[in-house]
Amino acid sequence: MCNRASEYKSRPKPQKKLGVPNIKIFHKNERFLNVEKTESLFGSMRGLMFKKLREGHGLLMDFPYVARWSIWMPFVPQDIAVFFIDKNNTVVDKKLAKRLTMDPRTWKVYKPQEGCKYVLECRSERFDDIEIDEKIVW
């Protein structure tokens, strides 16, 4: 007779992929960030909600088509730098996004001036490291 409880306990547990950097971003031929890339529209919509970014890490959101994708900051615990990137990996706009507080001035939606295919989110200290019209490589 098979003991199902012992069989269940012996199975390896699946590893979570959330929060594990899986892509390296380069800027001016130097490693810029390790990022997690979203693989679904839901993952892109969730973004960094409830996640605290560590130094040198970020999130790359890959959207299904080029559009003026906007970013809103509910449940994001820190200010972040947001880089909007077109299909040619060129930065078309950047914003310094403030976390939501009880102050209505922080209740903003951040939208690029031009359409983008990717959105890169990272710590706010990296905001001045990349300028508009610069290339990002991954």
C-alpha cells in the first residue's frame, strides 16, 4: 500500500521565478541593471506593486504592441525611475515616478510623449544615468 503523505513530501517544490533577475541591461557598453522581464500583459499591469527594488535591479515590461503605455503607482513602496523604450530599444521618454501617498499631488499617471514597446522601471537614483534618444541593449 502506498503512503500518499510520504510520497507528497518527497516531491521537490517548484522554484518561484518572481523577483529573480533574468536579463542584463547594458547602457554605453557597461552593465546597467539586472532586470526581471514580464512575460504577460497581467505581469506588466502589476508591475512593481508590493515589490521593493534592490540596488542594481529593475523590471522590464514588454508590451504586445507600440502604444503610449501609462504607469500608475498604487502599492509601489518607493519612488522609481521610469524609462519608456521604443521597438528599436531607444529611450523615447523618462519620468521620475513618485509613490502614492495621502497627498493628492502624488496621484499621477505617468505617460510618455511618444509610443513605446517597453517600459523599464528601476530605482530613482538611476534617473540621470540615461537620457532620451539613448540606446539600451539587453
